[in-house]
Amino acid sequence: MIVYQDQVLFIVRQFAGYSLGQADIFRKAMSKKIVEVMQKEKINFINGAKKLGYTEETANSIFSLIETLCRLCF
């Protein structure tokens, strides 16, 4: 279960290869619910995860967990 924004930063860095700067952009878009940026970040997240050897289905599943946290908590 994802509870804190810090956990999201860790996930996007480890799972999709984001840099600290990219992860912060992701965090800001998530916390402010900026839909356009989050749509772009979903593509970036999935592509990054695929580069690191994860399947697109797994990446979509993890991103879905992040989206749920965004809707419920922030």
C-alpha cells in the first residue's frame, strides 16, 4: 500500500528510472492533480519501466496504484 508522497518518489525512481528532478515533477503533478502532466507522466513511467525490463501490464498496474493514491489522498 502506498501512503506517502515519498513512497511515490521512490517507486518512480526505482521502477521507472526517473531522476530526482523527474520524480519531483511527477510528485508535483500528482499532488496538484494536474491531469495533462499526469497523462504524459504515465507514458514516461511505462516506457521507463519497460526499459528496466518490466512488462507494460506490470507498469500499468503500478501506475494504477499511484493514481488511486492521488485520487484518495491528495
